[in-house]
Amino acid sequence: MTIWTRDELTAQLREWKAALLICASGKSYSIAGRTLTRSDVADIRKTLSYLERELNKIDGAPVGPVFVQGVTRRG
């Protein structure tokens, strides 16, 4: 369960992706009165990961790492 709607998450993801692109080039970006700079790239990525997990909850997709066991065959 999440507190967000799909539209809210999509809008936020769009904004945070734009912030990442701008900050990665060394410029600053503002969202909701908060100014982000290149040094905030790790925080931006963390926020993007959070938003993606929330969107996955809506879609019913796995929210964490998925472990797959492989089988080696020799022929």
C-alpha cells in the first residue's frame, strides 16, 4: 500500500529526474522551495529509488531485490 496516486508519483518522478540531469551537469535546481546542487545527486537518486518503489507497489511489481537461482548444465 502507498499514500501516493499513480499521477502524483509520475509527476514527482518527472521533476526529480529533471533535477538529477541538471545537478549532474553541475547546476542547481529547485523543487518546492528546496534548492538542489551537484552535491545532492546521491539524495536525488535515493528519492528516485523511493518513488520507483512506491510506483511498483501500485503496479504490484516486486518491491525489493529478486533472487533467481540458476542451474548450470554441462552437455
